Amino acid sequence: MWWLGSQLARDGFPVHYFNYSTTRSAFDQEAERLAKFIDEIGPEVNMVGHSLGGLLAVAAASRVKASGKIVALGSPFNGSVAA
């Protein structure tokens, strides 16, 4: 994601990174933390998430008043055999 973020920033998009734990915190806790992060950024936030990050983005978006778009790359919306 760092490479993609650097390319978006180079093209003039504001980029903010959100780090989360996949094993130390519950999914809902991380979604709530991301929702607060989004609220701090502003009223329009576009998000790009990979795998679990896409699921978190969708969960957090339902908890905020901000508008924007979500791009989910390889997110297991139908579950995952590997997980």
C-alpha cells in the first residue's frame, strides 16, 4: 500500500495511512478506531484497502457521516477458506 499511496500523493491526492492489528484487537474495535480516524480527516474521505483493510473500510464507513468512495483490493467479502 505504501507504493500506491506514494503514487496517489505524487498525483496530488491527500494520503493518510491507518495501521491496524489483525490479531491483537477485535475487528469491531479496529473498525471503530478507523471511524474515529476518518472523522478527524474531514467530511469527504476516499479509502483504499487491501484484504482485511477493505472489510474494515466498509465497516467503518457505516459508522461515520463522511462521504467518499471505497476501493477494496482482494477483500474476502464472501469469506475466506484460508482465514
